[in-house]
Amino acid sequence: MTAPEPAPQADPPHWAPLDSGSAELARRARGYLDEIAPLLPAAERERTLPVEIIPGLLGVGFVRGAIPVRDGGTGLSHLQTALLMEEAGRCWAAVRTTANILTLVAELLSAAGTDEQKQRFLRPLLAGERMGWFAITEPAAGSDAAALTTRAERLPGGSYRLTGRKSYITNAGYGDFGVVLATVDPGLGAKGITAFLVERAAGGYRTEARPQLPVRAVSCCDVVLDGAVVPAANVLGEVGRGLSLAMRAVNSGRLNVSAGCTGIAQAALEAASTHAVSRSQFGKPLAGFQLVQQLIADIAVQTNAARQVYQAAARLLDNGADARVECSMSKYFCSEAANQVATRAVQVFGAAGLMEGNVAERLFRDAREATIGEGTSQMQVLQIGKALLGASAVR
């Protein structure tokens, strides 16, 4: 599919503070997302993302936008890339999740890839010719990423043999390469962790599907590495610097989730409002009942607040600030707000909101993911607390 030319229409009220370029970017993205939205129900039922939509996403700014022009991207601002993620969250959270991982992989390649790696992996990814995944989480290493045990054994010829299991890996079911974090020496702790570019064509690993509650169209797999041999040329960045490399993308990842959560909240506001106006009980529309109005008002306030929070963090990044704490605050607030909003939307729909296929039911499930991925809400609290108080609650 190619990105369409959207029909002229009035901009949503919350786009009013945006400059014309950012508003046009959001408008084009919404036009394409609205075009592919009819694919959503079948994709959710079949738990399969229609990968033919990826080139169109790239065409309206996803993934490419976060990458500098020198590396084949379009160099959008943090705010602009976040706006795209809000639109994706509003339409279909599975798209936001997929695009977020593709963006993460592209950012890591742009930051640390050699010229040869950029030609083999980054440029084709930005052209929609390759699809990547990122693997750090393991059965016994989630929030404590430094505890991972996947082993990278150095071979006499300079290559590495990777052995271990990675869990809950997005895109791995259909991606043709991945960034895998493994340790070259468990005794070194975090300083032994290294990033490797693992290719499906080289073999040595398999994927095992993990059906999940939210974002059902997303490919979620365990990746079992049973002796994947990776050449030295596929080490991404420096040996022993894999974890610090991954942390370079933490701000954008958390910001993207925050914006996507705001999109979920916006979709919940639109769906609940439409239902409240069209559904009647006791001889009048639900919209005429004070307690329903309170539910809708709470949804609107939380949605607006989330938007202000993530956009403030994005503007700090665009102004050159570190903004690590603000991105953690944004991820924490927006993901929790999306869950509260989705719960209220289900309440507005009543029994219909509990039924599979209902928009409120899908938003409720998709919001639930957001408090876990890219760092749980509890880990965000600990990061914020450490920054404010100077004391780590972890180590």
C-alpha cells in the first residue's frame, strides 16, 4: 500500500497549537492509518500483522522520521515523531508497537553501526526491504536487564556462538534480523553485555509464538538461540557496551509509548462520546445523564493532561535537554492514564464494552500493555525517585 492523499478536512481541535508542518505530518499519518483501519478486525482475530502496510507507514514518516538525514532518514523532531505515535495509538496500538520496535532498531544502527552495517541493515530497513527486532528480555531478566544470561562464546576465527532464550520479542515472527544482547563473560556483569546483529538467513535460532492479551496483531515470540554463529562484523558497537547502547534509545522509546497511550485515550474519548450520544436509556440519550457526563469529562481531562505531559518532554529533548526523568514521568503518567481512560470507556459502553470486537474492549486490552513495556510503571517510579532523592532503590 502507498500513503494516500487525504481528503481536505477540519483538523482535530488538539492540533491547533501545532505549527503547520507538524499538523500536516499528523494529517497525512491519520489519512493513511484511516485507510488501513479496516484491516484491523481480521488482523486481531488472526493475530497476524499485515506486513504490507509497513512501506506506507514509512512513507508518512514512521521510523524514517527518527533517523538523521545523513543515514537515510528525514530527521523529524522528537515532538513530530511522537505525534505520529499518538496517531498510531489512536488508530491501532499494534501499529504503534510494531513501529516503535522498528524505530528502536533503526536508532541503534544509526547511533553505533559501521558504514557497512548501515548499508546492509539500516538503509534496507528504512526502505521497507528488511524488518528488525530487538531482544534483551529473558525469562529471568526483565526489569533487571543486566542479569541476562544469553551467552556469546568467542570462536577461534573471531565469530561468536550465541546460546540462550529471549522472551516476549516483538516483530521476531516475521523480521529477518534482530539486535540481540548477550554476554561475552558473565563474570563482568553489565560490562560483558554486547549487541549482535543476528540474521534469519544464517540460521541458528527459532521463534516460538507467544499469544498475548493486548495488541493481538503484533508478532510476539520467544527467540531460542541454539548456537547461532554471528561474524565479528555483526557486532553492533563495542564489545561490552551493549547495555549502554540500548539505554541510548530509552528516551525515545518511553516517549513513543507515552504518545501512543495518548492516542489510545483519544480513541476512547471519541468512541465513548459517540456511544453516549447515540445510545438511549430511560427515554433519553446516555449523554444526558450526569454520571455518564462525569465519565466522559474524566476521560477528556486525562487525555488532555497526557498530551501536555508527553509533548512537554518531547520539547525538552528537542531543546537539547537530557530529559531522562521527564520521559520517565511521561511514560508513567500516560500509561496509567490510558488504563484509567480505557476502563471508563468500557463503563460507558456497559455490557457491550465487554464483548470481543467492541472498540472499548480492544482499547482496554491494548492500554494494559503500556504499563509494562519500555519499563514498568514501578521501574519508572524508582527512576524518578532516584533522580529526585539521590538514592537508588535497586542497586
